[in-house]
Amino acid sequence: MTNLVRSSLRQRPSTRLGWWAVGLTLAYLVMSMINSAVFMRLPEDVPWRQSLLPFYGVLMMLCGLAAGVIGLIAVIGRQERSWLVWLAILSGASVLLFVLGEFLVPH
């Protein structure tokens, strides 16, 4: 039984939900890289920065959180065991911890 689990961890996702989780994780990672490489380096006085960044940040976080939730559904409900889906769950957990930290820890 452990050989079956070990071999299926190395495979690509086999369910549609697994692929959705991986795709949303990739979208989250690309948006995060764009955020840190482009948007955070802009000066404060760029007029569209204050109106665009909140929506972009919320969309980025929703992609990461949705990837984690869909990945968790794929692992529990569809017995998906791909390592890429487990990484999607990890990205969702990191977004969840970030959002909880923003609300629970005052600064």
C-alpha cells in the first residue's frame, strides 16, 4: 500500500479538481511575483495605485485561498494524492494564516 501512495504522490493530478487547484496556485504565485516586482516598487504618488492595488490584492488572496480549498476537496473527496495538489493546499493555508494574522494581531 505504501508503494501505491508513494508512486501516486509523484504523478500529476488525476482529477479535474486537482488541476483547478494547481492552476489557481500558479495564478496566485504569478500574481504575487507581479505584485512584489512591479506594484510594490511604484512610488506612492502614482494616481492609479491606490485604486487598483486593493482589488488586485484581494483577487490574489482569493486565488490562493480558493486553490487551498479546492485542493483540500480534491484530496479528501476525490482521493487526489499528487504533490502539486498538496502544494496548492499549502498556498491556501499560507493565505489563510496571513489573513488571520492581519485581523488578530494589531499593528
